[in-house]
Amino acid sequence: MIENLKDLWDSPRNLLPTDQVRRLEVRDALVDIGATLLSLPTRIIQQLGKTETKRVTSSQGAGQADMFEAVRLTIQGRSCTMDVMEVPDDVPVLIGQLPLEHLDFVVDRRSRTLIAIRPTAASTCTNSIEEPLSMKRTLLTLLLSFYAGATLAADKPPIYLWFEPEWFDGVQGRFAYHGGPSKPTGSWGIAGPGISAEWTQGGESEWNSMGAAAEETAAECHREFIVPRAGRYKVWVRYVDHRSATEPFKVQIEQAGKAAVSGELGVQPVVPPGDEYELYWGFSFGWGAVEGPLKVGPAKLTLKIDKPGEAWRQLDAVLITDDLDYQPIGREKPPFAYVSAMNLAPGDAAAWRGSAKSLPVGKAWQRPRPGQKDFSMWTGVDADAKWWSAQDLDQLSRYDVCSSKARRRATSATSSTSSLPAARTCRS
């Protein structure tokens, strides 16, 4: 079902009779995994009375297409608002990757059907209409169209399910560590958007995370989802790894009332001992994983604390994937299928823009590599005028002017004051 969003807004306010809301039921739409947006033929755009907003270059790069203001799209009882791209009248309604992602659908290539990631009818895209609107379960029949240009594996593309745990059921209130030790509350709390410690690491995924006190012993949250395909999966969790301290929590996926995948994280370090952020702040975000087999169908992911830790717990993101070779990096999202539709880089770019492969790198460009790795951290230079006035500035080394805190941690990482590298950033 495709509906005029402005009409849906006006109707509950008695600005437009309900029977005059412009809507259209489409029975021959195509799910196109090679497309990105929701594309409608000109005739349907005219029937819905939509207004043009801008003109864009198509993904083929050869032509231009008109964009129109958003409509409400409903598929199998799930709704979201989505901008519209115009296509010729001889092209059917095309449902691309962005609408599918908003509605929590994935494509089963074997059965040519849509599979809901969440078992409920709620979508991940909130409706902008304030009042509840009567919705009929759509009779839209989706004929799946697979284009040869889609850059996916022929038989078995990897599955990546990314979740933000701060939105899980069971998360209550807020959590913060920078105001002093937190007390147990019996639940996870929303943490973030963080301070310097988080932002020097790129920040938390989707702005926030969730946390619990070190003394917490009874916190639990969960989310239900659908496993699209049977197989062996890794459940990755991005969380705060404390230097020389544990932050235990448990990860479990249940199916049919039984634990299918389970394990404990936060008891072994996942961040290298020489990590600059962990050396300076005392903690750093890292990825840990548990692994096991999952069946097709409903599942429940639970993140649980049942014992105290030596430091607070803070979880940022969860990734469930059957790509066992994939290693998450920072808060970077995995290579979702729709990303391939946005790859517009020409293959011969080096021929016309030039390449830096032949550019020689001089020795002066290279910094010392303690522990065989690149290294940089804030030095925390002391601003003590009395101390500075007593120094011979020509004889001072970088190590001499570092604060005692940075000095201890950097020496611990390098095991040598003479091998201390230059720091890229200082603060007073």
C-alpha cells in the first residue's frame, strides 16, 4: 500500500475526509536488490498527487531522475515513510534496499520471499503521523526481481544483523561513569553520547551505548529477531575493555526456549596492551565474540549481568553474522548488501585522477614503532610555570615534559623511555 503522507496528516485533524486520502494498492511491485530507493512510475506519482523536490543523477550515471516528496509505504503490516524516485510508466514499482532496511526485511534468494527480521509488526522506521491511523494488512504481492548487476554471491550472500543494545527491552534510565562510581540499579541504563574518552575513539555507534555499574549483579535486556538462514554464526559485541580489570557480562541467543549460542565476555582482554586509548584513558572499545549454530526462525538475544565486575560494563553494538571470517573494526558497519548499490567509483579512476603508488616515502616521514606498531597518544603536558622556569629547554626531551600519568602508561607500553615516540597531540 502506498499513501499520500500529507493526506494522512490532514485527515485526523478534520482537514480532509478519510475517504479522500489518496492511496494505492499495488499488486505487481518488484523487490530489486540492485536498487536503493523506492521508485514509482509517473502515473502512480500523479495519482498520489506528489510534488517534485529535486533532480538527481541515477545510479547508472548516464541519466537524471526526479525525486518526489515522501509517501507512506506499507508491506505486510509494516509501514515507513520514504522519498520517491520517478521511473517511466513501463517500469513497475521497485522496492530497493533502503525501504527493506527500514522495514526490517531481508531477502531469501532461494525461496524468493521476504523474511522479517523482527517477529513483530513494528518496523525500525517510526511513523511521522502523531495520531494512530487505521491500517489494513497489505495485499501487496511481491515478485522478487534479481538483477545481474547486483554484486552479491550467487548462492549464499553473507548475513549481517546489526543491533543497538540501548534500544533493547529491559534498558531503563541512564548510566554514566564520569560523575564518580555508579550504584547498581537492577538494569542496564542508556549511556552516552560520551565525553573525550569516547570521542577520541570515534564515538559510540549511533550516538549512544548502554552501561551498568561494576557492582551490578542483576541486569538483563533482550531483543527478538528472525534468523534468516540456518548455519553457524558469530555474535560480536563492541564493549568497553578496561586495562587490568574485568567487566563480565553474558551473551545468549535462545531458540524454541533453549540456549543455542551462549558465552561470557569481559573476562579476557580484547584490546591490545599497547592500545593508545586504553593507555591514556584506562579503557578502550573492543570487539569480543561468541559462536554457535542457529536455525531458521524466531530467536531471542539476551545481554545479561549476573555477577559483579572490577569495572563498569558498557556495551555499544551487536553484530550477528554467518561470515565467520569477518572482523569488525571500530564502529564501522559491515558490508551490507545495499552498500554495493552505492559503489559508483569507476574502475579506471587511477588512469584519469593519478595514483600515489609510485610516491616514495622518506625515512623522515616514519615515526618510531615501539612494539612493532604505530603509536600516538595525548601527552598531557603539565602547565606548571615554576617547573618550566627551572628547566633547560634545549635539553628537554618529550618524555621529560609528559605528565606523570601519560609517562607511566607510555613507559608501560614501550618498556623503554628512550623508545618513546613523538606524540601527535598535546594538551595542557
